[in-house]
Amino acid sequence: MDEDLERLSGRRARRRLFIALGTIPLLASLGFGAWFFQQKKQEAEDRALVDQVSGAAFGCVASLRGDAPEAWSLERALEHMSQMARRTRDREDPTVREDRDRFARLAADAARGCEELGALMTRAQRERPGLYFAVPAALAQPVDQADPERWYRRTLPDTRPAATELSRQIRAMAEAMNERRRELALMAQALPVEGEGPSELARVVELAPTPRDRESPTTEVWPTPDAIVILRRASLPSVPCNMRFVNRASCFADFVQRVAWDGEASEPVELERPASVLYWSAFTPTFDGALWAVGVAGAGHGLVGRYAADATRPDVAMIEAEVDVSTTIVAVTGGVVVFPSDGSAWLADGGPGMHFARSDATPPPLVLRTRHGGAARGIEDEVLGSLSITGSADEGFTSRLSPADGAGDVLHRLIDARSRVREIADLRALRSGRAVALLARASGPDALAITPDFGRTWLPAR
């Protein structure tokens, strides 16, 4: 059949239609295959990116917590590290040198932990802007590895509300990341934002108040093997004091209270001061239950007194040392030492004879006391390690035990923020590890926090 006839018969048109009908599905299949392959490739890349971001976020948040225990929530961990950042700003203060070195190490760890997250956020914004991770701006910025401490200080929140807000943002990031993971059929991943395990506060053992007719109370505590001995001194008001006495120190009344190591407190007992004693300068308990005192007689010469266990009236003896209001007395191994303000030392054997002689060398004290810098600097013992308590009324208080054997530090949250505790007035310990912290409170009598094992555990709140 010639061409014209073929065209007239419609065969050519039908053949072209058949060719088109056969080609279009093929092209569609090829296009769908290419699209499907591209989608699968993109999905695999998204899956890898989301997985990488999730892992980087976990590492960043974990390192941002510093050395806070796992039992602490993220808010508490950030508050702890922010408080450490503020405490270590002064680079010249020798009392915070250990904390400064510790903070520098933690800052380097945090910078390494958050570096990948910042890099992945830069990459995601460039390649996959549609993937939203809700990473807080503080964590999405590139990390300055040349100065990690500066970066860490800038990243940490400055205040308690700021710590709460950053914690909220990190929780929002965790939710956004898990939403992306669900979209890509990945298992959900939890960031270290919630506390794991118990995190009990310390029990606040309230001391007995002083009588209402006394003012300006002061408190001193000594741990002993049997109990914690508390001495509370309070003065007469100024007007009656000036009318009755020439020396202000003579206006003090002294009250002794004992607290067992399980937190049970006895009733306070007022100590009698013999008529021959103008005033007591200082006190110290010995492990036999006695309470020693050093003071001045009405004639001006020095005196020592010894209140036997459960006695309210002392035995009194003279001492040749020059005693004044700044003289101290300390229980030492095998005896008692009086330290006058002239720098000398007078040693007694601790027996009932109460004979003191000048000494060029003194035994070590029975009670360990804080180094220069107070409770924040802490107590150091070559066998036990070091124990310190840092914080403030606005931030709460945290204890840190650094064992002498080099094991990991033990941190405990003792007192929450916004409590009545104003400061840690003192921290003292025995070489057995039993220790007591004196809590000065804004209102009401002072209180104690007790640890039987040098800060590994504290008597828990009821």
C-alpha cells in the first residue's frame, strides 16, 4: 500500500499512538524510579543527619552539665556550674585555685562536647533548612576551641531564671529532635535533662533558741565521737550590760546543747560562771565529755575552767599566760592547749590537774577545721581528702568531697535555693570522717547539717 493510501487508512496514526502509549509508561516508570531513588537518598541523608544531630545534642548537653551528678536535674546542674563560674572569675584569688583548675577542665570538655552540634547546625541550615531541631542559640553557635573557658562562661546562664529558661529550651530541642526521629522511623532518644536516681537534701537540725532577754547570739560547734557539742553565747542588752559591767565580754551567758549523730538534740543547759571569773574568752570540748574554758579573773589574771561531763559548774585553776578576750583554747591529741594573743602556746595534759606549761610544740588538734576561705575552701585531710560546701541563699548549697585516693568527686545538694539558710558559718570534722556544718539562718536559731562519712552521705531530710 502506498504512503497516501496508508495515511488515508489511519494505520500510520494508529502506529504512532501505539508507540506513544508504549513510550509514555516507560518514561513515567523511569521518572518515578529516578524520583523514588532521589527520595530514598534524601531520606537516608536526612536520617543520617537527624541521627548525627541527636548524638551531638546528647554529647553537648551531657558535657554542659559539667561534673554535676546524674541524679540532678538539668536546672540544678546548670545552677551548680553557673555558681562555679561566678566563684572562679577572680584569677588572683588563691582560695579558689582548685575550683579554677577544675572549671577550666570542665570548660574544655564542654567545648569538645558541643563543637559537633554547632557544626551540624551550620550544615543543616545550609543543606536542609526544612529540618527544624529547635537548638537553643547558645548551643547552635560555633565553639571557640582557642578559648573554651570564655565560650563556656558565655554559654552558662547567669541567674536562676536564666538556668530555668535554658533548661526549657533544651527540653524543647529534645522534643523537636524526637519528632524528626519519629518522622523518619527512628527510635526516640532521651537527653540527660531529668535526674536519675535519688537526690535527697540534707536534714536541717534546728538548734534551741537563746532566751528572749539575750541578744547577739553566736554559735560554735565541735564534733566529738559521742555527740556534737554546741555552745551558744548571747549577751545582755547594751543598757543593762553597761550598768552592771565594765567589760562587754562579761555580759555573755553560755548555753550548751548536744546533738547525737542521728540528729536527735538534747535540751540546752546554761553554764554557771563562778564569781571569780570576769568572763570566758573561749571554750573547747574534749573527748571524755568535759568542756574546757579559758578566761580572766576579776583581778585580771588568767584562769582555766573545766566543766565535767553533764556538770554546769566548773573546776577553776590559774594559768600564768597573758589571757585576754582574743585568747583561744583547743583540744589536741593527749591534752588541751591555750593560745594567748602574744603567740605563745600553753599545754596541759587534759587530766583533772589542770596544770598548763609553756610549750614550743603542740600536738595536732582533735577537730579538723576549714582552711582560710571558710567552708567554701573546706577541710583537708591527707587520709580522707577534702570536703567543702559552696553556694548562697539564692543558689542553694552543694557539698563536694574530693577523696585522697583520687577517686571521683562526690557532690551532694544539701540545701535548696530560697531557703532560710543565709550561709555556711562553719564546717568541722573528726579524722574518723564524721563532720558537721553550721548553718546560719536569716531568721530563727542556727541549725546543723550532719555527715557520718566526710560528705559521701548526709543525714537526709525527713
